[in-house]
Amino acid sequence: MREPIDTKTADLLPTCDLAGERRAKPTQREKTAARVAKMRERRGLKAITVNLPAELVEEFHTRRKARDQSANDAIAHLLRTQYLRKR
């Protein structure tokens, strides 16, 4: 670096950042969301959100645990056999 009163010597380093603008480091939440999105895409899954009464959810979980099913499997089975069946 040069002294402020020196007008004949040039600066060795430019005033701008040579590396350019840097992206922000992704947070743990963003990493997890990206990983889950890739997994859903590979497996062909879609996520849905459902609002149900609390007592209905409790009854669903007790029956699901009694049959030793995961929530995804139980919902998929109910949709196929009850809601999407041909009439």
C-alpha cells in the first residue's frame, strides 16, 4: 500500500474483489429441504397437507399402530381402496 501523500506510485491491488460476488452458504434447513426434494423426485412422490379434527387423527394413529403400518402406507391404502375405487 502506498502512503496517502504519494501520488506517483500505483496501488498493487485493485479496489474491487477479484473473486467476485460470493453466494451465501446454504443453511442446514436448505440442505435438508433440497435432499428431501431430490428423494421425492426420484421416487415419484408428491406431498399433501390435510387438516383433520384431532379425535379423528388420534383414532387413525391408534388403528395404524395396531396394524403396524406407516402413515404413508395407511393413507395410500385408504385412497386406493375407498376413495379412488371404481364404482
